[in-house]
Amino acid sequence: MAWCLLMLAKHPDVQQKARDEVMSVLGTSEPLTYENVDKLEYCSCVVKETLRYSRHKSWFRICFL
């Protein structure tokens, strides 16, 4: 989760696009449900990409540091 927050902070355009998606699905009063989470396709991609990226960084630290 920390990697995801760091990457979002470094890429404000991605952060804004993810926020826009959350706001369009949830609005200001819609509860967070499994059905709503399934609709967050871009946010899901952001998390998956962060997991992919952080896995390579961990491997690099183990092998080369």
C-alpha cells in the first residue's frame, strides 16, 4: 500500500484519473461495496501495476544491495 501511495504522489496525473474514477462510481454518499469495487477498473490497474513494479524493486534490492 505504501508503494501505491508513493507512486500516486509521484504521478499526480494518475492520481487525478484514479480519483475521478472513484468519484464517478461512488460520488459523495455511495457506500463502498464489492459491486462498486468491481467497477473501479482503472484503480485496479494502478494497484496491479504498483505490485508488479514493487516486486522488481524488491528483487533488485536483494540481488544488488
